[in-house]
Amino acid sequence: MSIGKNIKRLRQNKNITQEQLAQALHLSNQAVSKWEKETALPDISLLPLLADYFGITIDELFDPDLQGTLCQVHGRQRHPAIR
């Protein structure tokens, strides 16, 4: 799964709109739309903010199969948006 598709899945699991995510990150909703359509990628400086917003690691942004396994290894709680 691409990072754009993963961001979309995480956003939908959290029941927020593209606009709400964009506002939380101080971006335009067009930026979020482009990520989800895979016509653009988030700037590298946004990756820690995205991961923190969704309660996951940067690695988990790129590989959703890791979600939960890294939390177990590091003893972290999973964010409720992650299913």
C-alpha cells in the first residue's frame, strides 16, 4: 500500500475529512487530496507530524503491515484510529 492510500485509510478510520487533516497540519486540503490521489507526496518534514497525528511511527506510515507490531515491540499503545 502506498503512503497516500495509507493516509487516506488512517484519515477515514479517524472519521475526519481531508480539510480537517489539512487544518491540523496547517496545509491546504488540496495537498491532502494530492497525497491520497498519489499525484504528490508529503514533504519529508511533515512525516513526523503525520505519524504523531495518527499515533503511529513513520515506518508505519509507509508500511501499514507494521502497524501494531512496532507498538508491541516498543511497548506503545495503539492509537484508536488504527484498526
